[in-house]
Amino acid sequence: MPSAHVPDADGTPLRVSRSGTPSVDVAGPWTPTRALGRAVLLIGVLVLSAVLLGRADLIALAAPLALGVAFALRERPTQVPRVELAVPADPVAEGGEVAVNLRVGNPNYEPMDLVVVRVQHSRWVGLRDGDRPLVLGPSPRRITQVTRAGAALRWGHHEIGPATAFGVACDGLLISSQAIAPAADLRVHPLMPPFRADSAMPRATALVGTHRSRRAGEGGELAGVRRYGPGDRLRRVDWRVTLRTGELHVAHTLSDRDASVVVLLDVLYEAGRSGGVHGMASVVDTTVRASAAITEHYLRQGDRVGLLEYSGHPRHLRAAGGRRQLQTAMEWLLRTRATAGSDDPPVFDLDPHLIPDSALVVVLTPLLGSQSADMIATLARAGRVVVAVDTLGALANRTVTGSPWTVLARQLWQVERENTIGALQEVGVPVTAWVGAGSLDQVLRDMTIMATAPRIGVR
């Protein structure tokens, strides 16, 4: 691990690692403790009493105490301890292990009795022993490193720190001011539940990829056999049909084309309480984890994936492909936050550059507000292929206790929600629940069959 020489006040170097955040001395010199104050007070009282009362024996009692204080203060440190906090530079997965390194140094030539260190951290980072103080005894001009391990309990950006440290020296007679290492940011990527979508895409955009299209071209999907025509390649000749019919026939194939997928996160409202990776999932938790799973699946298939956020502060990540896009998408998802609806609903711009006409739009929504349903219907009427994924999940069937009016209100809410889902289906938007693996298979299969079905032309 690279290190640097950080000079002390007297110019002597102290090795401190660059991987962490150095401490900041917020006060300055060492100060007496209450023990030193009581010792000086007792010595003064004994000496004054000996002078006033003419008692030499009191001087004899005060002398050892005074010599002990003087002997303890013979080597007084001049600098406060150094503390450094280092968190992993690379993101960790939700539920994974986190190792926080603490480096505590004594920049003085004089020893310290002990150094007390305490690290504050987010409640979503479960460090063992929590934020309880840690007692160390660093040697002069040396650094002591301690690792505090724990688990990342929820996705997002979490603060580790600040780390504070103070030293005690001269047999507990002096205490230093606090040295503070600023907080560091820990990135935790969302847990990606198992997900697959084995069905073909309803639409595709480019002549590259793994999805079958309806356009004839150089692909691996056999569409039939037809007579040879100008421009057909000889390697496409079907010799069995040619010998049987006596005329030259070629295999007719469909092109393999990639798809453009836009994952739209409806986080206008939040429902439920997040319990972390081992507890209950809120709507935003389900939305972010489902987005990560869908994005990872289609990017690994070679498709292009973009992200949109429908909230009080809309955000957009342009569609792209490759492993770099997956990392960018994971970082983008970490800043997802729910914003309560206001009197003026957010403006959703159907910019064709944001949502291409041929893109598959997967809307992850709890369907808790009329704005969300209107937004989805607007996308469908604009000609986009839209699939609505219900992220409310088990929260929709959660038992609510209260007065009889509470039960009636819940029944009315369920009826209204069913009406909303029915209205979306009427405009051609299928609604399916998020259940992890295979959540979109049946929906995409039906949409693909409808897209490839022959259309009857009317003259």
C-alpha cells in the first residue's frame, strides 16, 4: 500500500498511508485532567496547612505526591495523536462484508498511556461492536492499524465516520484534544435478485444482437425456403429442396437484431419501511433491485439499456451497452430517492432521444398515484412498447388493523387500484407483478406473438 512521509512539527517524518483520510487537530495542545487538578490541589492544601499549623509531617506527606507528579510530567507529549480512516475504494455488494481500516499514530517521541478511538457510521453498515470506543496503545513514532469488519445492509451511499481520537499521557495527568478524521463515502451496490427473460423481444433496432426480428437478413433463424433470386448467396442454397423440385431454392432467414431497453423507475411515492437486505423491502428497495437485475440481464445479452427516473427530480441515463454501462447504471441507481407528490405533478417529457420508438420500456411502478398511471398511458399512446411491473408486491395484501372504516377504506383503495390496472390494460399496457426470475417471460411472449402476427390490410 503506498505511503507518504508526513513531517511533524520538528521535521521528523511519520509514515501515513494515502489510502485513508488524515486526521485534523481541532483544538491544539494537551490539557490537564481532573486527576492532575486534584493532585495539585491536595499538594497545595498540605503545604499550606504545614506552613500555617507548623506541621512538618504534612510536608512529608506532600513531598512524595509532588515528586510523583513531577516524575510523571517529565516526558510531556506536544502533539495530539493522528487518526486515519480508510474504507474500500471499490463498491461492495449489498449484504457483503465491509472492512474499515483505522490507523492510529503517535507522532511524539514521548509515549502515551493510551489512545481512545471511536468511529461513527450509518445504521446500514453493521460494523461489529458498533460505534463503541476502541482503546489502543501506539508506540512513539509508530502507527497501529486496526480493522473493523461488518456487513453492508442496504444499497446506497453510506457515510463511515467521522473517526475521533484523543490520547492520555503522563499516567493519566494529561489529555489531548480530539483529532478528527473526516467521514468517508462507502458505495453499496443493490442486490440483484435472479432474473431472466427468455422470450424474444417485441421490437429490435439494429442488425446486431441475439433477438429474432421480422426482417429478412443474415441470421440464424430459419423463416422458410424460397426460389433463388438475384443477389442470393450460394451458401444459402437448400440442395435437398433443389434436387426434389428441379429448381434452385435458398433458405430464407431472419436477421438477428439487438434491442434497446429503457427501465423507467417510478419513485414518486414510497411505501413500506426498508429493513435492509435481511428484512422487509420497501417500494424503492424493490424498484432499485429489480432495475439492477433487469439491466444486468439485458446488458449481458448484448442489448442497450437506458434508465429513467420519474420523481420530483427526474434523471436520465442514456442507453448504451457493455460492461461499462453496467457499472455506470449501478452507480446511477445508488442516488435513487423517493419524493412525495406535490400539488404540481412532475413534468415528463416524451423526448424521442430519451425513449426511442423501437425501445422496450419496462416501467417499475407501485401504481400509487394517478400521475404514474397517466404517465404510463401517455407512453403507450405515443407508440412505445410498454410493460408495467407492479413493485408494490406483498405490501398490497398487507393486513391493516384499525377501525371498521379502515377496512372499508382499504377495500375502496383495492377497487380503485384494480380499476387503474384495467384502464392500463385497455390502452395496451400489460401489468405484471415483480416475482424475480421469469417475471416478464409470459408478458414478452404474448407481446412478441402479437407483434409477429400477420395484419389484415383494409383497402
